[in-house]
Amino acid sequence: MRVALHTTFTASRKEPLVTMMDRVHQAFLDAGLGEPAIRFSFAEGGVTTKISCVDRALKRHPELEKFVMAVPAIGGGTQAQASLPAIVPGAPGAVFQFPERRAIANGKKSPAPGEDLPYATLQSLASGVPRSFPFGQVSLHFSTPEFGNTPSTPAKPGEQAAGILITDSWWVNGRNRTLSAITVVDAPTVGKKLPPPPAAVGAVLAALGKARKTMQVPIAEPSASEPVVPVRLPSGVAVASPDPAAAVAARKIVADYRARMKEIVEQAALPHDLPSMAEALQNHVLGQTTGPKKPVLERSFKPMGYTCKGESATFTLRRRTPANLTLELSVDVGTWSRSVTPIFFVRGMGFKASLFLPVTANGLPTGNYPIGDGDRWQKIVENLAALVAELERTFVPEIEAATGPSPEWYQPES
């Protein structure tokens, strides 16, 4: 089995785009891989403006005319699929309606698909972002055969391509920047770890800086006898499952538990009788402070074997089962909304099972429950711990029995 490793790296907006691009390009040369193939897209922004970045670029570089393409209007989601290379999307994208606009690109739907540009021309474009060339979305994908091959037609919308990806995009709080890599390795039948990438690829990755997280994406090989069953990764992207039978079995169990959530909550015997969503909203006091949230989570879940990691407005608690499945409780605590939305996941190779968890037996809300003060947060967490314990007693064993164990090396995200 082949596994794609999708690693995201720290990407500072303080580093000019052209500097990051040069750093990645030079890493390929220093590693002895030669000139990488570069898939590029420089798309105009999705907001009304009198400035045409494409026209400005053409005035300086008339040879770019053959790469100009129209990007269809889209609403929500990620960047325009038509102009980007096939990737595991993770770059910031639009959450509003983008009007039709133009891009300079050499992707599959470009008038000049796959054609190269002199590197100096790409440098000129990148060095002008965002002042001289205020492009709304920029994508630069570097690849050589040593990074491996990924499916050309995976389950939509999660496309993958091995190599290094830089994105830079406009947003209301300034430019957003991402730096990520996808490498493909052959997974062993047994063992605790995946093999490292080739030494030259490892040298390129080392030059990218600090890795933030890595997702393992087992690659589904094409089969005429089995239908493609999509499964969502921790990033939210859907890819084809390498084990469609396990994915279908997990879905059936999830549907059953969602339909019986009231019964399951009763079996969990939540320790606190919190008010219903309507009552909590009615009595919500603006400006209430909760205090540190992570210590409360750790006190309840660390004895259950869970680690706790905090990110922006989200806490992720994880542990592994003896069958090498990953149990995960995602607790979204909102930014300005100060409300909690918990989701419980069971992840194994080829499948994902998820349940929205209520924090009260009164009304069974599925999310956005007001956190309130520190006392209520403590009660919310203790209710969640009781419900997760019940799911570990019932839900998790059913999933394990239906899907079987995962390889010891498999970790959805680390």
C-alpha cells in the first residue's frame, strides 16, 4: 500500500512570497534533484477593484498572454479548482461569492497546460505580490518524480499531488500564507513506523523549516469491482477510501447512533442537569469569563488516556485503542460566540465515524451551546466525559468489530 504524507510547515507572512519561493526552489537544487516542475496560478482577487493584476502583469511580461484564463464565479469553499494544481487543499479560501475573474496559470484547464515559464519571470510576478501585483490567490507547486505519484482522479473535492505547495491569498485580516508538502511512501505490512522518504526529498523537507502537523493519507488504488467511497480526513477534505467496505460499515453504525442519541445520553447518566439551549441563551450574560479551559479538559480526560492540544478556538483530545484506531474529541469553543460544539471521532485506515455530542440532556442541541462562566464550563466538560465514556463502552467496540484493526503505523494526524 502507498501512503501520502501531507505535512504543513510554519509559514510566516513576514517572509516575502518571492523569498519563500526562492528558498523552496533552491532546496531542490541543493538536494541534487534538479529543476522542479512548477505549476502556478496567479488569480485576481474576489473583491471589486479597479486594478487588474493580469493587465499589469501582461504589460510587463507580454509573453504571459497564452496563460491567461477565466476563472468561473464561485461561492464559498476553497480556491478556484480550475486554476490550481491538484493538491490536498489546506489553503485559506473564499467564504463569500467570488465573481468571475482572470488568472495566469498553467494548470489542467489553462490554455497552456503544463507549459513552463522562465524562473526569472515567476520571480518577477512573486516579487510584485501584493503591492505591484495584488493577486487575490497565488499557488506555486514544485515537484520532481522523487516525491512519488498520487491518484489523478481521487474522490472530489480532495485532490492530491506530490511535491511542495506554497499559497498566498488575500483576506480581510491581511495576507494568508501556507507551506505544505506531500510525499508518497510504501507502507509496510507490519511495523510501528512508515519508512522515511528518499534522502534527497528529506533534504528538501528539512529546508522548509518547522513542521506543524502531518496527515497520513492511504492511497486507494483503482478497482473496477469496487465503487469509490469518499472519506473525510482531519482537514475536512474527502479522498477515496482504500477500504470501502470499512467506510460503509462505519457509516451504518454512525446513522444508528445518531438516530438513538437521546437513548445514549440517558445511558450515559450525565452528572449535571444543564439548562436547555433556549434557557441557556435566554440567561446568557455578556462579558462572562470562563477562565482557562484546557486545565478543566485535562482533569477530566487525562485519566481516560487522552492528550489535549489547544489551537485557535479549538481543543483536540486524542487517544489510541489497542486496535490502533484513533479516538478524538474535537471541542470548538468559538472565538467571539463563546459557545461549545463537541464532535467525537473514531478514525481508522479507510474510514471515519463522527457524532455531534450534546452537553445536556435537555433538548439535545448539536452545537453552539453557550459556555457561560467557569462553573458551567466545568459541568459541560464533566458531561462530555461521561458521554465519551459511554461511547467507548458501546460505539467504539461496534466500530472496531465492523471495520477491523488498523496498521500499527497508521496515525490520521500527528
